[in-house]
Amino acid sequence: MPEQPDRIPDPSGGPSAPDGSDTTADATGASTSEPGGEAERRRRRARFLRELTEARELRDRVQPRRAKAARLRHAMRMRTFRW
């Protein structure tokens, strides 16, 4: 198993980033170290969701039996769901 990088202790006692970069967040969750923190977070989230969708599509193409089983399970869940 590959080793995880050692975390540098944060002076405030909370968790810190592995590379030692200190990013603080305010009550809304936006990073206060940069003014466009919310916009950057949304861009990173959108990129992550696009890559996740692409990875799922690739997995469905290379494992069609598993994809079919997943579709059937999802259909069964939706049929038994009560509104």
C-alpha cells in the first residue's frame, strides 16, 4: 500500500492540507485566501462531476453486464419507492 504524505500540524488544532498550504474557510465554506473562491470551487466541482460521469460511462462500456445489473437494480428500487 502506498504511503500517505505526512500531514503538517495546523496551529489552530484542526486538520491541514498535506502540502502545508493553509486555506481557511469562513462560515459559508468559501475559501478566504482568494476573492473568487466560490467561483473557483464551482469550476472545480463542475470539472469533477464531468470526469465522474465520463468515468462511469467508460465503466459501463467496458463492463456491460455490470451496467445492465445496475440498471435493473435501479429500476427495481424506483418501482418499490413509495411517494
